[in-house]
Amino acid sequence: YFKAKNYFTQSINVGDYSTDIKAKAYLWRGEVNYIFKNYSQAESDFKKHISLLKQPEANSFYSLGYAFFMQNIYSEAEKQFTKYIAKNTKDKAVRADAYNRKGDCLYMMKSYTNAIKAYSEAEKLYNLSADYSLYMQGIIYGVQKQYSQKIEVMSDLIMLYPKSTYAPKALIEKGNAQIALNKNDDAIASFAKVYDSY
């Protein structure tokens, strides 16, 4: 990767021989910087890539969104994931991931209602990440002290995805919500199921 980064830098430094090639060099150097966890440099490269093109591909915004996300710049990351979602109508798995990351950004910004909407869209799109989407919806209902909704969502996760890594966590969260509603016997049953099943 280090050699590749040098080659991309050389391509960029040669000059304005081809805007398209220069834009691609920025994109790929940005990807290498991201792999090396140089997120601010990746952000800069992705921005330059986008600025050079009249019609940037959807994935450019997805990559820029992750570069912001990894720097905890959630408002900018959310904007980029939203742009990606608007442009990408085909790849359901990546689109669902973008909705989940958008939800994460909104959650971190305490925009809970909008976060739930984003997680709900992800859940509908792609069932391989729907367990996470449901789990986060349940977490938000808990933060909002909407314990009945939290129990319902966590129960859905456990029923639909019993082998998910989120299932035992969902049982614990369900039990905590049941305690908050003074349903102590139900909570004991939820906690016991964690021990019995996982």
C-alpha cells in the first residue's frame, strides 16, 4: 500500500494532464490513507476527488462519509452518507450500511427520532445488518425512556435473529427495560435466558 500511495502522489503531482486520472489518483490515495488510518488526509483526498468531477460517483460520498465518521465529525459524515443514499439505488447492502452509519451519526448528535428512521430504513433494506439496526432502535427507545417500545424491538431482534451477536445483548437490554417498568419476574426470565441460551 505504501508504494501505491507514492505512485498515486506522483500521478497527482504530474499536473493537469487529465482531470479524470487526477481525480482517480486522489480517490485511490484517499482509500490508501483510510486503510492506514490517516483519516484527515483521506478526507482531504476524497474532497479533492469530488471537486474535480462534474458527476462524482456515489461511492465517493460514502468514502468521504467514513473519513468524517472515523474522526467523530458526525454532522459532516451524516451529510455525506445522505448524499450517497440519494445517489445509490442499486446496492442494497452498502445502502443499508450507509443508513446505519447515518443513524449512528444522528444518534451521536442526539437526533433520536431521525436516527430511528435511518435505522428503520436500513432494517428494511438488508437483513444481514438488520439485527444491528433493530438493536440501535431499541437502545434509542431506552434513552428516551420508552421502555415498552424498547422491549418490543429487542423481542423482535431475539425472535428474528436468535443467532445474532446482538441477541444476548438484546436480552439484557430487554431485562433492564422490564426492571424500569417494575416487571421484575419478566426481567429475571430475560436474564435467565441469556445464561441458558448463550
